[in-house]
Amino acid sequence: VCVSLSLSQMAAASVLGWRCRRTLLWPWSSTSCFQFCCPEPRTRSITALMGHLRIESSTRAMSSLSQQVPVLIVGAGPVGLVLSILLAKFGVQSLVVDKRLQFSQHPQAHFINNRTMEIFRKLDGLTGQIESLQPPLEHWRKFIYCATLVGPVLGIVDHLQPHDLAHINSPTWVAHFSQHRLLALLLELAERIGLHIQDVGREWSPRCKECIHGLGQILLGWECTSIEETSQGIVARMASSGSGSECIVTSNFLVGADGAASSVRNLMDLKMEGECELQRLISIHFFSKELGQNLAQCRPGMLYFVFNAKAIGVVVAHDLRLGEFVVQLPFYPPQQHIEDFTDKVCKSIVCDLAGYTILDIEIKAVKPWVMHAQVAECYLSKKGQVILAGDAAHNFPPSGGFGMNTGIQDAHNLAWKLAAVLNGIASPSLLCTYEAERRPIAQANTTLSVSNFDTAMSILCALGVDPSFARLVHRAVSSNASSFIPHGLQKSVLEGILALGRTQLSSLFLNKYNPVGLVRLENVKALLEEGRSLQLQFPAEDIGFEYKFGALVPETNPPEVLNTENLASRTNNYIQSCRPGVRLPHLDIAILNDNLENTNKEVSSTLDLTSIEKVQFLLVVGPNKSGGLWAKTFLHLAKSLDVTLKVVFMWPFGSSKALAGHCTLANLPGYLQQWRYMNKAFCVDVEMLSTDWWKLCQVPPIGAILVRPDDHVAWISRREYGTISLIELAKVFSSVLSKSISEVEIHSALENFII
């Protein structure tokens, strides 16, 4: 039985598990024909991706997408998946589509920085999973500079200092965990919280009726081929990568998280700014348990910078226990072709880098890629309905590991803002603050990544090999003047000149008996000892980045802050600070009960106080009269403006022992005690367990700190309650949420307010 239904009838039919086939009468017309057919009595399943998931098959026609969805995410990489998970946590439905037929097994990114691990800490224990599954710290704490993997060592840099694991500035630490394994954990988490994951190319599963009205779904094998912004939202056309069928998806917002070659960015004609093609490289993914065991026992490290007369390359040890590696090599097309890198050639290159013949090399994949240093000129389309995130918005050199991390932090910034707008808490103009905040961070990280790349190349220059000379030779061989030379001869000339340059790295030249070679070796040693080589950690840019403008209220006269920018970029002497735009400082705390007792004895972080279960702001105050008045006023304003707020009373160290058994109202004047008792559901008492919180923040205990759902400080007062008018306080929420609130609304909100 087949019937034609209107769009409003489609959802009701889909709940019954009926399959939909949509036939468009005109490409961009709202007039369409939907046909629902009785579901087949049997469903089929496929083996879970990466051995972890059970995934139900999807429909050829992708009929479930012919409906309104709040957020359409194009790209199912780490950024797209994290965004969909965060939105689901906020109760916002999303649909994630990806043109790939399967998730990548190529390691790609492998370094997860501190801020990203802090975000993961809120995602159902994801940080703990990563920490338990990653290689042991001793396997990746060092960068090694050598002639071969088992040969002479030019220098070793240990990036771990004793205080790094003390959790002074963060409740977490960095991690070494390959992207393809992270994807597997993200997919498991997505399924656990209710996101439905489908594979491509098979019939529609009736189970999917549940996710149509649930938290959303993730589908492979569908490419976004066109996007139209209308007054009602987004109309996007999807094409199946397998069957060639098409479908229309409508949404309030579309997020392009589809990588460096973003189709969303290209469809919206959003340009990139910066340097393109800094270098072309070949990535060789291989396994060798023999090599992994040898290095784990004798020379463990994360990165191996190998320089010898036969080959120059960077070997990334993704997991020495598994013997999983990736080799990065310079690539010079069109003289070189990807087809030149056969298994035999790749094995030979690996052995040249290793310094001995390895018998168990298994080549998994060979991929060319291009290193860029670019940021999109705009993160939002003209109407603000299409948004870029991750590599679609910025491309960095991998030096410093900022690419994936910056993208995940994009998603963290964007998720609460989308949820606030879709729930009517904020105006759509709040999304403009996403670009105002995140684009300058991407520009700063681009600059730092290029600087890191140049720093890494300085080691090679110190050895007498200038990488710019190789690029110059390549340009000369590839120029129009050389076009008459046969391709084979061009290749021979290029590779011959490059081989001649590598003779500078021969053991016959680089040794202590050759005066020139000795000087070069000493120069390399000095660079490494002085820290003028690629670093593993960048705390100032990792957890200390600051939003100058956006969803915040800047301070008029902020206190003088120690400038740690240069210091922290190269060392771990980062000092936390507290001002609008920065991430809330971390401090160990204990959650107290109503009698000021620490009953569970667990240590928490101030970063644990924010919630990702709802769009909730945080107000941190002292347990005193001024703090109580700040709390009462802000909680009243929040309720009047439909904003969710939690008040945190920050007690001094030792309070749980000194005041054990006393009521939390003890420090408040009588007229505030009844208010506190009636609003205890919105308040929490915590005790600082180490450094004085207020001293760390440079805020007196009579002040107040307002924190956004993404842990960033939105507003701060370093003065006692009463120094700022109630109208100005009401405008704080207006500014942070980009929400126009009239004087009449403000007076209405304060009409019945009595201190």
C-alpha cells in the first residue's frame, strides 16, 4: 500500500515504522511527494565499526531525513561527533552525515591537549577511558633526534617534568591517543546517550523511527551537494555515495565540520586566508611489532626525527605496544606520484629510517596530504545559518598538535550557543560571538603552528640541510622552463639533487672527527638543551587562551596580570588568571552537604561545577553578606529572564572541619537565611582544598564571578555588592546572551524584588 502524504503527516507515519520514499516535483519547491510503504518484517545488521559497535543499516533513500531537524552536521570526524554529543547532552536533536562509506582507520591526529581532555572529562568518563587505553607515559614523553631509529642519537628531549602530573593548573593532563581510536570511543558514547548510528547501503531499519524523535542519528555515505538559506532555515540536498539517490534535509542550522576540503565551505563560497601548500607530504601507515618492541625497550618516544643520507622523515610512534607507526616524508609531485610508493618502496624507506632490515613490516595505507596555514575569512554565512568548525574553518601545520584540539574546542564553544538559541534563551545573534571568539584563537594557533614548524626545521638547518633549498629545486624543476624535459628525466634530476643534499647527513661527515660536522652536532645539542626545538606542551595557548570580545562583559579596570605569553609557550610555568573571556581557573575542591560536611571525601575541580546537561550559568561568591546579596539578586534576575543559574558558595580551606555540623546559613545575616533555605536547590557549597581561590582569581571574597556553560568567565566584579546598579546587573545577561532586553522588561523583572 502506498499513499501520498503531506509533510505534516510524514512524521506520524514514520513513528509507525513506515519507510519513506520522497520524489521531488521541483528541486527547491516545497511541493514534494512522500510515499510511505509498509516496513519489511526483517531487519539486517552489520558488524560494528572497529570491532566496538553494533550498527543498524540505513535506507537507500535516506527517507528519515526528509523532515525538519534543528541542527544538521556535515562531517562525522572528531569535531562533528563531539558537537552532536554535546548537543544531545543539552537536549538538542542533530543529524550527522558524512560522505565516507566507512570511518577512517588512518591514525591522523594523536595528541590530545589539556583543554580538550577537560572537555572530555564531562563526557561520561571519556577522559578516564583515554587515560587507561593510551600507551604508558614512558613510551611517549620524549622526542628523539637521531641518524636512524636504532643508530646514533643527536639528542633527546624529555617533555615531562615532575610538577606536570601534579594537576596544579588542570584536573587532567595531555594524552597520546590516535584519532581512529578516539573515533571508536566517541561512537560508543554517542550510542550510549541515544544517538543512532547507521551504516550505508542497506534497507531502512524500523528501529530508526525511535531516533527521528530522539536525540538524532549519524549516517555514512551521504554527501551534501547544495545548500540554500531561506527565511525558514536551511534546505540542503543530499546525495547517496552508494546508490546515487537524493534527498532534501531542512534544518534551523547547518554546521560544516567536513575537514580541510570542506564541501560546505565551498558551497557557501567562504574563502580561506593565509599560506597554502607550505609543504606536500606522504604519510605511510605501517605496523611492525618487532620495531615497536625494540624501541620500547631501548629508545621509547612519541616522535623520532630521523636524518641520514638515505632518508629524512618523522616517525610517529602511535603505539609501541602494537607496533603502530606513521612515517611523514616530503612529497614532490608531479615528478613523484603516489603510485611510486608501492609496498616494496615503502618497506625500503622504513628500513632506511630504522637503520636495519625489519622483517615484519605491514603497510596499511599510503596517503598524500598538503600542509596549509589558513583560517576561513568568515565562520558564518551571511544569514548566520551555516557555520564552519574544525578543519573546515582552519588548517594548521601539525607541529604543536593544535588542529583537532582547536576543532573540538570550537564544538564546545558552539554547542551551548546553539542550544541557547534553539531553546529561546538567547537571540540568534549570539552565534556571531562564536566567530568573534574562535576565529582569533585559530589565527593565533596558526601563527604558533607555523613558528613550531620553522623551529622543527631549524634542527635540519643546523645539520647543514636547508629545507627551503629543496623547495627551490622543486619549483625550478617544475617550472615552465623545464616543461620540455621528459618526466622521467625531471624525476631523476630532482631526486639526484635531493640525494646530493642529504650527503651532509652522512656518518662520514657528521662525526666528532670532522671539524665542520662536530660544530654542527654541537649546534644541534645547544638548540635542544636551550628548548629551541619543537615542544610537546603549550599551556598558555592550551588552557590560557582568552576571548577578547564575544559573549562576555569586559572589565573596565582589570588588575595587572603577569604576562606569561612567551614564557608559558616554551615552558610549563603557566600561571592561571581570572577575567572575562578566560577559562575558569582550576582548583581542587570538596562538595559539602547542608551541614558543611565533606561526606564523600572525593576531590573535585572547580571545572566540574559547570554542567553540560543544560544551558546553565554559574555564579561563584563567598559565604558572606555580600556573596549572599549577589546570589539573591542574580538568581532573581535569572528566573525572570528564563536563564538557568547555579550559585556556588566558595568556603575557605578547613571550613568542613571548623564548622562541621553547622548549618550552611551560619555566615549569612538573618534576612538572607530564609532566602537561602528556600533556594537551596539552586545553591551548592564547596570548600577549597589548596590555594586560596580568591587570591588565585585576584577577586576579594566579597566579589562575584559569572561563568558560562563552556567554563569561560562571562562577567566579574571585584567589588562589594551594591556598587553596581540593579539595572546594570540585569544588562549582564542581556550582553552575554546577545538578547535585547528593554528598560520596561528590566523594571518588570525587578518590580517585586526585595533585598
